[in-house]
Amino acid sequence: MSEQSRSLESASASADTDTTPAAIYQARCDAFAARCDYYRRWSNRTANLSVALVLAALICLALGIWRGELGWYIGAALFFLGFIGSFLNQGRLDGHAQRYQTLWTINDEGLRRLRRDWAGLPLRQPSTTDLHHPYAADLDLLGHASLQHLLGTPNTPAGQATLQDWLLHPTAPGEALARQPAVAELAPQIALRDELAVTGRLMDTTQASYERFLDWAEGRPWLLGRPWLLWLTRCLPLVTLALLAAQLFGLLAYPFWLLFFFINMALSLTLGRGLHEIISEVGERARVYESYAALFHIFTGQHFAAPALQALQADLSAGGLRADQQMRRLARLMPLAQIRQMMFFFVIQWLTLWDFHVLWLLERWQRDVGPFARGWLVALGKVEALAALATLSYDHPDWTFPAINANQEAAFVARKLGHPLLPPPVCVGNDVSVGKPGTLLLVTGSNMSGKSTLLRAIGVNTVLAQMGAPVCAASLEMRPITLATTIRVQDSLEQGISYFMAELKRLKIVVDRAEQTRAAGGSVLLFLLDEILHGTNTSERQIAVRQILHHLLRLGAAGAVSTHDLTLAGAPEVATASQLVHFTETFTRGPEGLTMEFDYILRPGIATSTNALKLLEMVGLPVDLLA
């Protein structure tokens, strides 16, 4: 077992007295901080030793020159060798210190996730984001203080892209259910997840670099497609070096090797220019290949029971090639490419045609392994995405995995449902039921009472369920669902669209998705509508809302609607298909004036109170004059 692995295990063991996630994260932070300080102290001592060894070498060298005695030169050489060893050891110690500093950061982020300290959490996301997704903005799936922000533990571009894809595109129920055992198995393995995280984070690669590597790996080899050039570049250096050696040993009177030297130079300055760019493109990510090899090795070296995890391990051995071994093979070629950075490399190039030989080695890897590279990185992305869901499960042991069943009657039934993005201490759970297709949950209540948050809680937990993740609830049973929402609507000065028109466009998307879902079958459309059409006058709004809801219900959709319009509950086309629930508040008048409190508990029936005028009074507006 490696020293790092022992430290990871001891850090977990130190929290045995308190097994809450917060206590374990704190214990690991303390352990990693201590290890980081230990290596930094030794690094500083080693740096001082290096300075002393250099000074000793210089003193011995000076005494040797002054006295002309061999012993002083030998001493100078020994001290210099000691300096080299000390310098290399300092680099090793600095690497350990950086590793433990990163591990401390990873576990400190765990504490920040539990507190929902969004400002202290890094937001990791791929460079491309779907800005026109039908409900990502409504449900806070992407960006700051979002579900992506909460789940943002993947560090490689592949992991970040996979997580975002799972957030925005619900998977089939069978796939989501298959991920659940994998997430449950990874959840308690905090040391394994930290190993994956620290290795990926120290890699520090980018999406553009990732894509360029795949473009090269899947491309067509250039040199292997020109066998005549390959053999020519093998023979020319042999002839050049043989003639050079013959002249050095006095076998030739004239420098015939110069002729071939200039041929090599001409070849390098013409065809070799393209090679230089290819090798530079591959070689600029030298560190990344070893890191990918380490990530593959960490995962494939585990024994898993979940079929989804076993399938990913099989993907990393596709075609009889192990991903970790082949990536390490590529990493071993990188020192050959980096020789090109030497100051006088052009001499080596013109004597040996070095670039051609390096490219031949790289293209052999490209030909044999390149077609598998994308599949391996896709598998790695799924591993990181599953680890992110497992971290969510580990952080919230009271959350549950949902049941997704196409045969159940109700579309969505949850017990103690909460909003996943709220800090656990303030998150209030409610029993929520959205009935069978053709029915809706009508949520009434005054301003700020929790109506919109309830709709978002239903939507975000649906997204989590269809990712294969645990949900913020004591239990959740749902049918396969297609989501459609209109919660956060914005007008557009640039496009000349008013708020009302923007909302109509969003409602048209909801209706279209309902029609498409009904035609496709297999799932039920779950619509979440928050205070729709409040950008127009009251009388027309009431008629329009009733017609839209009636049309959605006739299409077999189910959903939840929040409204201030209490008359909506009495409309015949709505009342017969509605379950009425509401939120309320309490007011207290004291020495400080009027105060308002919410308990955010969902109650049956229609709301019996309003608070608009009281809110005017609380912010200091002249309520008496308005009255």
C-alpha cells in the first residue's frame, strides 16, 4: 500500500467517533493539513541543505584550484552529487505537499457543499453550455448556485461534459435505475473518490486540449502512410553517422558525411516542418497522459459489485487493450518529444532526423490505440459523473433513491420532499403528490410563502431521479417523466419581445412538448407553471389560463401550478381535476413594527390569507394613503 493510500485511510479512520459527513470532512482536512505541513517543513530543510551542499562544492572546487590536489576535486564532485540528490528530493517533497494541499482543498469543499457556501465552491463546467434548454434556467440546473455547482466534483473535461449531459438530458428509466447501485457502492468510498479527484485536479487540462488530443488520436497517420519516406529517414541517418565515424577514425580523407547532413537538413526544413507541429501538438500535454493512465488504473484496480461499474471497467479494456497501460505507453514517449526543446536540438535533428523517428513511434500508438481513446475518455467521464452523484449521496445520508415505475397511477408522489439546493438545516420537507395524467396540483399562497420553491423542488428532484441520483426526500415514486416548465421568464429588449410575449412563447413550448410526449408514449409530461400570464389584464388572463390548463390536461399531462388567483380553483374545467394545497404566514406586531414569518409547510385546501398590503407596510410604503 502506498504512503498516500495509508494517509487517506488514516484520515477516514480518525473520524470514527463522529461519522457525520461534516465530521469526516473536518477530520480529513485536519489530517491532510498536518501532512502538508510536514512535507513543507522537510522541503524547507532540504532547500537549506541544497544551498549548503552547493557552497561546500564551490569551496572544495576553489581549494582544489588553489592547492592543485585531487582530493578537493573529488570532494567538490561528491558535494555536487549530493546537491543533485537533495534537489530531486526537494521536488519529491514539494509534490507530496501539493498533493496533500489539494486533498485538503477537496475535503474543505465538502464542508462548503454541506453549508451551500456557493461563493467558496469552484464552479466547474465545460466550455459549451446549452443556453436554450427548455427548463435549465427555471430549475437552476447550470451556473452559479445550481445543481451543477452542487455536483461539480468532476475535474477532467470528459467528466464535466458527462455530468452536464446527464443534467440536461434525462436518461431512460432502466439506465437511471441501473446507475443507482453504482452510486450507492461508490458513496462510502470517500478515499477512492478523493484519489480520482486529486489526480484529475493535478492534471489541470482544458476542454480545448482534450478535443485536440482526440482529433489527433482519431486522425489518419501521416508518416505511416508514406513507407518510402519512413525507410528513407531510417537509412539517411545511418549513412550520415557511419560516414562521420569513418572520417573520425581516419578511414576517409574527405567529409562525405556533410553531403548527407545537408540532405537531412533540407528534408527537415521541408517535410519536417509539418512533423514539428504534429509532435508539438501531442507533446504539449505530456503530463496529461500519465494522469489519465493513473485515473484509469485507480478505477480498474478496484473490485465492484454494481453491474454499471463492471461495464465501465470492461470499456476500459476494450479491444484487448488496457487503457491505463496504453496511456502510460504514450506518456513514456513524451521525453523523446521533449528533447526537441534543447538549445542545440537542430544539430541532433540534422544528424539523425529525430522528429521522423519520434513521429513514427507516436503514429504506431495512434494507429493501434487511437480508435479506442474516445471510448476510454467517455467511460472516464461516466466514472466521474457517477462519483459526483455518489458524493451527493454521501453528503446527504437521509436522502433516498427514487422508484421509477411506468405502471404506477400517480405521476409523482414524494414524502418529505425538499429543495436540494437549500442548506439542509433550513430545508423544509413536505408530502407532495401530483396525481395521475389529466390532473394537477394547484398551489396557492401569499408572496414569498414557498410556492415557486415547491415547484422547483419537484423539478430538480425529478432531474436527479432521472440521472440515477438520490433525491431530497424520504421517499419518491414517479412515472417516467418529461419535464416542461415556465417559472423564470424574461423579456428581451434586443429581440423586441415583451414579458407577455416571452411567456406565451414558453407556454407554446410546454404545449408542444405535451403533444410530442403523448404521441411518443412511454412517459407523462409533468408541467410546472408559476404564476402564468400575469403580464396581461386580469379578465383575459383568467380565461387564457383556464384554457391552457384544460388543453394540457386533455393531452394527458399532469403538473403543478402556483397562483395568486384564488378564482382559478373555482373554474369548472380546473376544479374537477385539481388537488388544492397552500402555504401561509403569520404576522406579529411588536416594538419593532410588523414582522412576518413563514413555516413553509404545505397544507390542504386553498389559501385563506394575503400579504401584499402588509408587505407595503413592512418596507415603509404609505399603506394608509393607498387604502
